[in-house]
Amino acid sequence: MDLREEQVGGVTVVQIKGRLDSTTSPTLGERLSAMLGAAKARIVVDFSQLEYISSAGFRVLLQAAKRADQNAAKLVLCGVSGKVRQLFELGGFLDLFAISASRDEAITSAG
Amino acid sequence: MRKPPNIVYGVEDRPPPGVTAFSGIQHVGLMSINLVYPVLIAREAGSSPETVVQIVSLIMIVLALGAILQAFPRGPIGSGFLCQPVPTAAYLLPSLLAAREGGLALVFGMTIAAGLMEIALARGLRFLRPWFPPEIAGLVIVLIGMTTAAVGLRTLLEPGTAAPLGPTHALVAFVTLGTMIALNVWSKGVLRLFCVLVGMIAGYLATAILGGFTGVDAMTLGAEPFLAIPSLRHPGWSFSPELVLPFAVAAVAATLKTAGNVTTCQKLNDADWKRADMRSISGGVVADGLATVTAGVVGASGVNSATMNVGLASATGVLSRRVAYSVAGTLVVLAFFPKLGIALYLMPPSVAGAALLFAASFIIVNGFEIMTSRLLDARKTFVIGLSFIAALAIDFYPHAFRNFPEWAQPFVGSSLVLGILSALLLNMLFRFGVRTTRSLVVEPGSIDAVAIEGFIEAQGAAWGARRDVIDRASFNLAQSIEAIVEGCHPEGALTIEASFDEFNLDVRVSYVGPPLELPEKRPTNEEIMESDEGQRRLAGFMLRRYADRVSSTHRGGRSTILFHFDH
């Protein structure tokens, strides 16, 4: 898995490429946790290049969403489509996260 | 069945009466292009003009019956779709042979035999499914589209002495095709629904304005009575054992074409289409065979479901089976009004050619979509690629096949027949060596998730499995191994076994260790976040939901999970 970060205005966009499983999700978890530790952080996670997400990946996302709530931060997901979207639906996660249709929309929504 | 967004009226919908009526007329307009086939056959047998008109009238009644039979939604007869028959090129060559050797009596007798062969083939289609996978159905549709396009091009580029190639001919073709395309692409509502009918009327008007109709056309039209009851008088029936083979090949081609057309109708009507419904296909072939038997009995030539009309329905988005009844009504009216039938028969080649090219575009694209719905490995690539080349060879180098022995001529006389036979034979050949069960051993200490997914992907391609099923199996395999290794701490290697037939994909994962829990209820978000156990239960819940069926066994310390996917 590759993580790439980019600042767009006051929003940090995290692009995930590859697989999010029990081996790679701790890395994402640590990174999101560090970013969401700051008060009123604005984070967009872009899944458009994600190939696979397992239960370990969903656990990390749930934990990140909880931390965002606690710190009045904003966490918005985008690029959730195709196979990955099916898995979000399968696990009952579509309604649990703020999901935007596009990256630009997600940045606007987070900002 | 979920209606796709581009479809205006699905098979079960009831369009307004005006839309139903005009859609029927539009379909008949396109169908009438194929009236040339029975005319050619009758002329080959040396029939009088009266007999030719009689055959055209009778075949319209047969086509009306065929459209109604095909639309039956239940029971052993009918596909349930708007998938009406037309006089077909598939029976043209054998019928011309029969006409030369034994006159119309032999044509009618052999047509009955061919229809019965189609009905017999329909009964066995379910068992033949592994030999007739979707990529071959798609290829058949593409080849039919190419044949339709070839006839359209020939009609446009070699129109004959009655309408020589020239500026008038080219302008009428341009007006006809341009009107159809413009209305289909840039218009909405009624104009899009009737783009072919409006295009054909524009073509007729352009021909009349530019002086494209001849005095002979006017005389032919004038010679026919306004109202006449179709006569059932005909010279009887005869049978020739020598003609069984060419008619059998034509019956196989007609069966495959109907199967392809019905598959396309299923796909057009269902946004979530996954696999061919064999009951509907079998019923469709029975209806097609019955229509051909009826044609032989009453004194007409063989018919077959019309791919170009499926293309028309796809282009306009009107797929309601009620249109089939409108088609039938229009045909019956035409059968009793010979002037109208002859007016359609006299369609200028530039109008007919343009309409054929319009329909062929949709047919070819539908065929490609069906072909690529499966994963294609090297075997499938050769089945499709070589068969496509074989079909093209006949069109590019027809002289090379003329020296083949007499018995082989039915097989090499048409690009459609050779392409289909080639695909069936190559598919049979390449099934050898494709193992239906494959296994992989994985060491818990060296899990390579990409290699595991690669294993199921490669097998899926070799089996020609559907992409969506392989995607689901691939996730279940990767997620189950991840959860087992993390939570069940297996002793020794895990064994993965995948087995496949046309209807089922089963993936088994077995290991020595406690079974993985596959709960029916999703763990709460707190359970997932706060413990590894919650995360594993989420994995088990997702695994259970993604497969069509799961089972878990634990015997003698060894656990086995079976994921079953319907195919």
C-alpha cells in the first residue's frame, strides 16, 4: 500500500493506493490518528486507487471516524466506487461515513 | 428484473396505444427488407409472379404467428420477448438448392424438416450450455451483425440495374441513414422512438422527388389487387436425404442465432443481467422452429428471429412484448392488402441498405458486450479470434473456398456458418486440458495476497467465468485467509481448492485449527473497533454475505469453509 498526502487549502487529502488489509492498515491507522489528533483537522481519504479492503481496513476507518468526532475534526471519503463500494455496502458502512461523489466535492465538504 | 435507464418501455411495460401501433409498423418496415429471400427462392423454382405474391402474403401470416408465439411469457413455447422472426439468409442457400433440384415442393418439405430439427435442438439446449458459453453467443451476434452489415453494404454499393449506383442513390442513402442517426442521437421522445420509420419515409420521399422510382415499379404495384385473401394452394411437399445436411447446418445456425437474440433481449431488459435464462432461450428456439414448420406447411420458406429488429428495439428503447402483437396485426393487414406488401418489397436499395447498416451497428456492439462479459484467457481468445478470422476469410477470399468438395460447401458457403462451426469446434478442442478443479497450498508464514488473487483470476479466465463472480470469490479467498491466519492460528499449510462448472463456482479453504466464525448478524461498531475478535466477526459476516452459500465443517481437528457462488 502507498499513502500520498497533499494539502489543498486547509484540507489534507490522503490518497491510498493498493491493498488495505491486516498487514497495511496499521500504517494508515497510525497516520490518520496522528492527523486527527489536531483539533478541527480537515481530512479527505481518496479510495479511487484502492484495490482491496478487508475487515481490518474498515476497523481502522471506524476508529478514525470516532477520533474525528471526538476532536471536532472532519473526515470525508471519496473515490468509493466499483468493488470497494460493494464491500462498503456489504459491511453496512455506506451510511456510517461522509462519502462524497468526487474528490473536489469531498474537499469542499471537508473545508 | 431492473429496467436499464436507456430503455423507455421494458418487456413488461404497456406503452401508449399510439407508440405500440407505430412501433409495430416501424418493425415491419425493417422486416420487409428480408422479403427478398422468399422472392429469390420462388424465382429460382421458376414460379409465376402470382405465386411469388402468394408466397409473400403467406409468409407475412407466418411471421405474425411467429411474433405472437415468441412473445409467450410462460410455458414451453416462446421466449417472452419482442423477438419476431423474418425470412432468413440462413435458409437461403439450402432453399435455393432445393428449389433447383425439386422445385417449391422440395423447399417446403425440407423447411418443415429444418423447423423440426430446431425444435429438437431446443429441447437439448440446457445440456449443451457448456458447449455454448456466452462468448460464443456474443460471437454469433457479432457475426450476424457483420452479415447484416455486409448485406446492407452490398445493397448500397451493388444496387443492381433497377437503381444504378449514382448521385441519386447515394443521396437517398445519405438522407435515410442521416435521418435515422440524427433522430436517434439528438432527438428525444416520439422522434427517437420512430427514428427508423421516419428515416425510411424520408428515403422513400427522397427517391420519389429525385425520380428514383421506375415505370416497372409503378406497373408492378398497379398490377396487384387492393384486397386479396392469401391462397393456400401449393404444390405439396417432398423430401430429399441429400439435402438433410445443408438444412441441418442452417437449422443449427438458426438455433444459435435465436439463442443469441434471446440472450440479447434478456440483457437489454435487465440492468442486473448475469447469465442466460435457458428456459427463455429454449422456448424462443421452439417458437422459431414452430414458425419455420408452419412456413413449410402453408407454403413459404424458412424464418428465423430477426437480429436487426432486436437492434432496432435496442436503438429506440421500446422492448415491450405488446409491440409483438402490433407487429403481428400489421403483418396480417399487409397479407390481405398485396399493394402494401409490394410497396415494401419495392423498397429502394438505398433505403434498405441504410436501414440495414443502422441496425447492424447496434447488433455488433451488443455482441461485443456479451463476448467481453466473460474473462478471456488464451484459449477463449483463440476460439473467438480464429473463428472471427475464419468468417472473414469467406468474405475476403470467396474464390478460395469454391474448390472445396461438394459435401463441404454447406459449411464454407457462408461466413456466418463457418464462423459458428469454427467457434463450436475450437471450444470443444480447447476444453481438453482445462481442469475443472485446481488447488493451491499456502504457508501461513508467507502469505502473498496478490498471488492468491492471481490464482483465482487465472482460473476464472481459463474457465471463462464471469468477472463479477470471480471478483467475489477473490475477495472471499483473500479475506478468509487473512482472518484465519490472524485469528485461528492454523497449524501447517492452508489448502485452497477451486472447482467450476457452467453453473457453480466452489471455493474451499481447509486448515488444521479451530473453525472461523461466520456470523449471520453484523457485530456492532464498538465490537469491531475495540477487539480483534470483533474485527474477525465482521470478516466472517462479510464472507457469509458475499457468497451465495457458505458452509463450515470441523472434523478431526481440520476445518473447512466452503464458499459457493452461483454462475
